[in-house]
Amino acid sequence: MITITLPPELEQVVTERAKQQGTTPELVALDTLRKELLPVASPPPIEGQTLVDFLGEFIGCIHSSEMVPGGAQMSVDTGKKFAAGMVKKRREGRL
């Protein structure tokens, strides 16, 4: 078990939140740490469900012209853009 000493300003916020929620400061701190530090488990896939079914709400498509007038042209001259980026990094000493 670890004991964590909170600075006064955090102790005050945790105590106030506990009063609002009708719980203890310790439970507020533990809940906050769990939400911040523990990974959220994904629900298991449903049998017969495809990857599109599972990720559907996260999949989307936009045309770059919706964000950049004339489109971002991100697929044009990719080799030259990559080489120019590498040269720039080399000059900056980051490569």
C-alpha cells in the first residue's frame, strides 16, 4: 500500500468533491486515479460481428477540400516531400 500526501489545494478540491458526491475523499482520489491511469477494457466482439461493425462509429472519411481550399494535395509528390523533410531534419541535427 502507498500513502500519498496531497498538497493543501488538492486536498481541498478532493474534500469538496467528496462532499458533493456524498462519499469520502479517499474514494474520490481512488476513482480519479483509476479513470486516469487504468486502461479501459474494450467489450468483447459479438459473434458474427465484423471489424466495421465494431469500429463503425470511429470510421469516417472527409475530403481535404473540406478543410483546405483546393484540397491538401497530400498524395502529390510524396517522395520529394519525404526527401525534403529528411534533408531538413539532417540540417537541424535531428537525424
